[in-house]
Amino acid sequence: MTKLLIFAGSTRQQSFNRKLAHATAAIARDAGATVTLLELSDFDIPLYNADLEARGTPPDVVRLKQLLWEHPAWVICSPEYNGSYTALLKNTIDWASSPVNGDPVWQDGTRSFRGKVVGMLSASNGALGGLRSQSHLAPLLINLECWLAPRAFALGQAAGAFDEHGALVQEAHRQRVQGVVEQVLWAASRLHAGDA
Ligand SMILES: Cc1cc2nc3c(=O)[nH]c(=O)nc-3n(C[C@H](O)[C@H](O)[C@H](O)COP(=O)(O)O)c2cc1C
């Protein structure tokens, strides 16, 4: 079974993207994946500063690097701020991709990213569903040597898209998410077939 990591680029309590991450996790479990649902609020990661880093990479950054590395497949639920992805997502990825000097394992900054198969989702209450955040996130992930699933989905009018249990109301939305999940799992199982 492919290990799938799902996380949202928001820590807001009522976040649409966190809701989408939870709904995606349920869909992925039904599809047979072993799912880790990661909350970025569980990581004590400061705003990136190279002087701070020179005094020692925060332990939670190393914990995050390890988690990312352990999962060959990811789904990222990306909110849209000003036509792009959030500072939280950028800061998290910057830390996770920054080499840990002198560390034999983590001095390779892209180790946690290289070869990962990533599905991009987004949610917004606007009509475009945060789609523009994906267009900025894609080149960042490719730069880190991730493989992006050609399928993606942007959930618009997100305020009315979930029921009281957090499930997607519309079957069409559910199917779009499932399509992304299946493609990510399909590609990851082939690209990582020889992994230990
Ligand atoms: C600074 C800022 C800029 C935003 N820009 C956009 C935008 O460009 N497009 C959009 O659809 N929503 C935009 N929004 C609204 C967010 O999509 C909305 O706050 C959404 O709920 C954030 O995702 P979350 O629910 O997962 O926290 C913006 C919100 C903030 C705070």
C-alpha cells in the first residue's frame, strides 16, 4: 500500500483547505492508501531566517523532513492568498528544503522532495477555488524535483461544499478529488516500485 501524506497550507480552525485535506484522507483510505494527515500547526517552525538556522535547525524542521521523506505520495491542499499560495506553505517548504549543514543525512536539501508524486488541490470561497495558488506552487515543487500529477482540482464556493461531518456534499467534487488521489497513487506505486 502506498503511503500518502496529505496536508493543507492553512492552520485556520475552520479552514476550507484543512476540511478538504480531511475529506481527501477519507477518500484516499477508501482507495486503499495508508494515509498520514499532517497538520502544520503541530510543528513549531519559525519564520525562516538564515542566522537563526546557523544556530541550529529547529528539531521540528528535521521531524518534518523525515515525515516528507517517508511518504512517496503527497496531496497538498493550497489556499490562495493574493493569487498565490500562502506564506505558511512557502515558509514550511523553505525550511524543509534547506540543507542542514554538517548533517550526513539532511545536508542534501532536496532529499525530502526529490521524486515525490504530488497532487495539488485547492479550496476557496471564490469562483476559481484557489486555482491560481496551484499555478505558483507547481514550479516551486518541480524545482524541488517533485513529479506533479497532471490531474488537479480547485474547489470553488467552498463555504457550501462540506456537510456537517466534513464530507464533500457534491458527488462531482468527490469524484474530482478521487481522480487526483488515484492518479497520485498510481504514479507513486510505479515510480517507487523498487524502494525499500
Ligand atoms: C491576504 C489574503 C489574500 C487573499 N487572496 C485571495 C485570492 O487571491 N483568491 C481567493 O480565492 N481568495 C483569497 N483570499 C481568501 C482566502 O481564500 C480565504 O481566506 C480562505 O478561507 C483561505 O483558506 P483556508 O480557508 O484554508 O484558511 C485571501 C485571503 C487573505 C487573508
